[in-house]
Amino acid sequence: MVVRFVRDETAEVAAEDASTLNELPAPPRQLLDRHGARVLDPATAVVVAGQPVPRTTVYRPGVFLIPGRFARDQATLNSINDVLQRIGVYAAPADRGEQAERVRELGDLPVRAVLHVREDSDPVAVDCWKALQLLRAAGERGELEREVAAAISVEHLLFTTPVFGGVPWETSGLGGTPWETSGFGAGSSYGRTRGANRIPVTLAADPPHRSEKPEHRRPVIAVLDTGIGPHRWFGMTDRSAPPPAGVGLAVAPDIQAAILQAEIDSGSTLPTQLLTDYWDAPTTGQPLIGDVDTDTGHGLFIAGIIRQACPEADTLAIRVVHSDGVAYEGDVLLALHLLADRVRRAQADNRPDDMVDVVSLSLGYYEENPADLAYTGLFGSVIAELLGLGVVVVAAAGNDATTRRFYPAAFADQPLGDGSGPQLISVGALNPDVTGTKALFSNEGPWVRCWATGAGVVSTYPADVRGTAAADHEVPDHGRSSFDPDDYSAGFAVWDGTSFAAPLAAAEIGKYLAQAGDLGTVDRETVVKRAWTTLGLL
């Protein structure tokens, strides 16, 4: 497998093509309803006078994301609701559970504010986009502090990025992706069985050798994804217990509990699917049909890539993605803030065992505002916080064959703060050929700073996953049959996507960190310097 970092930022790359910026596949209605979401349509979206028409994105209309300092200040909240009463709604922060006090300690962590219809209002359609435009107009007129209005955001749905089966709408039969409308479709070389690009395979190999007693602390790569499943490479035969110590895979029950509580707090009035723990389940979102969900196994597949490319690293798996490939922006932001807090405390208290060296993100969204950076502050601030602590952040560039900026990967070209570690590294996908051609599905642009193998990748897959798809031809009397595309009992699969290029790049960074010597010194200055030194070697 290949990892190729972009050194010459003046090299010729594809520029943003304005004519295709809204040509993105539309998620099926069933998926939107499941997660209480809708598509922002530029043709019908309301806008503030003098502002440009928004671009297509997917968001949850019943909720805002508000920085904690505003959500918990009653005077500010009253000012917001004074404006919102004009359209018959009010916003109420949804952080009142058992985890709320711990989360409040993080200060500016964005919290969900659920929109409710006022008791004295006529019936209204709740839509945070319309409410947000009203608040921004009030900010322009001086009726609300402009800083407050600019800091409030819709809650985007983020999607993981494998092509032909990893993005929920690509197996819906609706079409709409560049390769589906151009005639590639199921006949594309990336397509495999049942409209998906993931198929079970057998790998006659033991896990790559990993030292039992390393001389120095192992690098830790945090993976925010679909969680984990049983596999022999990681010492798990079933889902009865977390991974045993020393296998290179760990979970974070405290962060997982905080995510669940945040979902419960907002889920009473907002359609919300709960991430109950770190296990990647259920394997199907349609039990009456029984097809394996589009992203089932995604997180364990990534853990296997890291195990292959950097056996000495430890993967910290945090579940923020549902098995249908959807993540709620609030959940991802919460996990990132809690990781930053964990690193900050580890550095301040000299606790090397709590350190995280690299964060790998195989998910993202398209910002709706053409002036992207003006309204990506919630995500950008936590990424900047991690970089400031010396944590290397790697993100997949996306699989829509577009030059449109895909966040958080598109933060890769943003200026760094004083004393910060290296910029976020955005990763596009290469084909597994000798010349390393760019994969047809990969996004591209001047903000993509690394390319790594992301097609035809073989890695670990939960060995207990079985779907309803079966061999299409059997000869029982002779014990013969054709291939069963939904039986993953062998524990491996082949898959495509920038989702898998990103962790390969993260593992390459981990490899150089492991070779750097003693990782036990974890004060911020040393960690930042080590990150820069490592990136300079790649």
C-alpha cells in the first residue's frame, strides 16, 4: 500500500468547479426520517437579504448547535428566544442529564438546543434553517449580538466515505453519484456484489507481529467511526467483553457514555438513533429485509488497516457513526472535545497512558454557506484545539468525485495558530496499481494534502456478521454452491473509499512516531515538536 504526501503546494491540482457544487447525491427519505433530517435545497431555502444562496447540505431541522457559553447564559438565551418568538418557536438547551456537569466543564463545547413550538403560537413547521436566518438578520440589525448569531449553527449529518455501499444513498437505487449517472453504475470496476463495493474474502495470514513488551510507549491513534466487532486479530470471539489488553485495540467507555447521554437529552423531542455503546450494531437497519447495513464493520475495517500498516500502534475506537453511515455533528464534536480534554489533562498531569497522538476521521459534510470558513467555527475550533496540543489530525477527502470542500478534511489549508502542531492532513484515495493513479471516486482539490491507497483494500471485518443475501445457486447433495456475498465468518473483506486511505496515512504517521524513540514525555511543548519532526520525515 502507498502513502504519498503532497510537498509542492504549487503543483497543478483540480480547482473548484462552481458548476458542480450542488451536484451531490440525495439521501433517501427513509434515511432522513430515521435521523430526523432533511436536505437543504438551494432552490427553496430562505436567506438573509444580501446573502448568497446556500449550497446543498443535510441537517437536522429540529435542533441548533450553540456554544456552551451562550446556551447556559440565561440572558443570551432569552435574547435568542425573543427573536424566535416571531416564528412561533423557542430554543431549549438539551444538556440536563447525568453527564451534563462533566460536559459543562469543557466550557465552549457546542450543545444541542432543541426547537419547540410555543404554546401561544399557531401551528408552525419547525425548521432551524429558517430560524437561523432570522437570528442572523437580527444580528445584522443589532437586535441580537452579532457574535451570538454567527456562532449558532445547524447540526449537520456527517457521512462516512466509502463508495458504492458505504454512503447510505448509493445502494438505494436512486443514483445521482457521478459514476452512476455517467454509465458506470453497477458495471463499474469498483462495484462488486448486490450493489455494494464490500465483499467477504479469506486472508490466510496471522496478524502482523507486534512486540509484547515495547521499550517505549506505543503511539495511540483515535478512530471516530462505527465502533468495533469480534475478530481473532483483536482477541474477541464474541461481543461479551471489550478487547483484552495488549491486542492493539481499546475503547473509551467514558466518552461513549457522554455521547449516549447527549443523544438521550435531545432525543425525547427529536428523532434520534442512540449509540448505546462501542459495538457496531445492529448489523441491519431494515430487519424485515435483513441486508447488512452499508457501513457495518467500517470501524473494525479501519482498525485492521492500522494493525497491518503500523502493528506497534494502539487504536482507540470511539463510536460516533451509526451502522448506516450517518453521524450527528453534535456527537462528533463532543467526542473531539473530550479527546482534547483527555490530551490536555495527560499533558498537564504527566499521564502518558492517557495520551492520544493521532486522530483519524473517515467522515464529513459539505458546508452550506459559500463563505465556508465564516460558518464552520464549531468544527474548526475543536480541530484547532487538537492541533494546538500537538495531536496530528487526519481526515478523508470524500468520495463524490467533486472539488467541493468536504469538512473537516478541507481545514487542511487553514492557517495555524502560534505554537500549534502541523496542519490537518486531508487524504484522497489511490488505486492499487503500480503507477498509483487517483481513484475515480475520490474528491480532489488544492486542500487535499495526501494520497494513499484506498481502493481494493483488504482488512478485518466482524466475523459474526451474516446478512440475508445468499448464494444464488446451490447443489446441496454435493455440498456445492456459488459465492455467499453476506457471510463474513472468515473475518475479512475488500472495500474501497477515502475512508480507508485516511487511516493508512494515520498509520504511516504512527509508524514514524514509534520509531522516534521515547514517547513517554508528554508535555505540550515536546508533543508539538515531536509532531513537526515526524511530519518532516514523511
